[in-house]
Amino acid sequence: MATERISAGPRSGKGAAAPAVEGPKYESYTLKDLMALQAKQANALLSGMIETMSTHLKSGDRIRISGIGTLEVRQREARTGRNPATGETMQIAASKKVAFRPAKELKEAV
């Protein structure tokens, strides 16, 4: 990966030095800086999307993402289970889970 510096300010001529006159100050960024900025924006976008999806799922809405699938909350009944370490039976409480049903396009792609 290149670490060349990308300047945000104008330059005059080929390899010319900066003019002696004081002008506006420009910051320069490396490609690494730009990639970090894009990662922060992507992280903010995904965090906001997950927060919004969680809010809608908690209120009982179904979320359909075209070409990918559908997310919805399903109720799981209380049931009897078995502790795998000891083998003793135990009661598992009722709970909610997020269920995913893939779209036809996704099923066919796989």
C-alpha cells in the first residue's frame, strides 16, 4: 500500500516550491488517513443501522431487505432441556429470538 501524501492545497508548476506569500493553510492527508476516515464513516453507518433495526424488531415489526431476506422476532416456548455437562434435566424459560428467512435471490446464489 502506498503512503504517498495527497495534498488538499493547490500547487503551481511542476515540482515548484510553495509561494513565499502567506495564504490559506491546507492540511494534507495520507492514504492511510483517508482509509481510517472511511472506516469511521462505515462504522457509524452500520451502528446506526443496527440500532434502527433493533428498535423496529423490539416493537414487533418485520424487516425485509430486498434480495437478502427477512428478519422477525419469534417467540420460543418454555421447554425441558438437558445440561450437557452433568446430564441433569432443567427447565428452559420461554424467550424471544430473531429469525432470518433468506430471500429467493440469496438462496439461488448459494
